[in-house]
Amino acid sequence: MRNVVFVWDHELAPIMDAATLSQVGGAFFDRARRPVSIRPLVVPPDQDANRLILDAAQGDRPGLIWMFNRNGHTSAHRFPPAISKLDPRWVCDAQGDGTAGALACYRRP
């Protein structure tokens, strides 16, 4: 992955600055010394993060990380993560209990 969309689907994300979100989204890539471009995306709770993430995931070797909590006032509450169902070119790994967790995906070349 070279271009990663990072979504922290949380009620506080809209008040965080983009640089902080980029640092959170890129922490593990930085630790592994993997050069990736992190694009933070703030998703309003009344909009489908699946669609917005897929629209934003562009460029060479795109990927995404979506941290979510389906119990909060979040997009995932109304629109459960379904990236690979909407676009089968994406390979995803979900962590968590389905209520709170993280979805990490890459698009096949």
C-alpha cells in the first residue's frame, strides 16, 4: 500500500486536526519504516463511510484503515463496514467484536 485512507469513525474526530489523524493512521507504518501517504477522512455520522472511503481511496496501491464504534453517534452505527461487499476488488481484515474494531483493506492490483 502506498496511499492509505484513515478514518477514525468517532464523535470526536471532527474536532481533531488532520495532522493528528494522519499521525494516528500512520503510526504502525512509521514504526515499520514503510513509506505511505496517509489521507485522513472525517465522515459525518449521517453519511455512509463505506461509499466515502471508496471514493477517497485513489492513487497507486490504495489501502484503508477504518476504526469504528457501532454503538456511538457514528457512520458505522447506521452503515456497517462492508467495503469488500460493495467492491470485491478489496481484500479486508476485520479486528474486534463487530461492534467496535478496525477494518484494514487493500485493493488488488
